[in-house]
Amino acid sequence: MTYRAFTLVIPYYDNPTMFREQQRQWRALPAEIRGSLHVVVVDDASPTSPANKEVDPETAAALASFRLFRTKVDVRWNWIFCRNLGALGEAEIRAEPREFGATRPDAHR
């Protein structure tokens, strides 16, 4: 059976336990489904456990694609921005990395 490609966008903030569980669940999917799954993770400047330290390379390689973005400024309750950034990234709209660092902490309130 051929599965249609789909994208999962996940905001992340200092929750390595949940992120490891999510990766465990992706590994448990049948190969034909993993091959259709595109995952975008956006880390909202996690101060203690950034997502890039928690990525399992084998799990990421088993997916159709895996992208990880990280904002430079920790903004309280910024998960909506992270979700939208992930969706924009998947739509192939790109911003210069310096633009992420330029985000003011109060810009999304």
C-alpha cells in the first residue's frame, strides 16, 4: 500500500522525556508509514534540555524527513509561534537565521 506523505509539526520546550517517547512511537510505526512521515520540531530556546541533544539519529533517518529549528529567544508561551514557524518551514518559506535571533521577547504578545 502507498501512503500519502504527511507532516507533523511539534513545538518543543524543555521536555526531553516526551520527545524521547514521541521518537519511540515513530520508530514503532511500520516502515511504509515512517517513509511517508515528515517531522518538523521547533525548539523554543529551551534553556536546560534543547531538542538537538535529544534527537535519535536512527529515528530521524528512518523518517521521510526530519527538520529541527531552534529560536534564539526564550519567549513565554511561544508554542504557537513555534508551530507556525514549523509550518512555514515545511512550506519552503525560508528566513535568514539572523532573523530568528532578532526576535524581541515581547514581539509575540
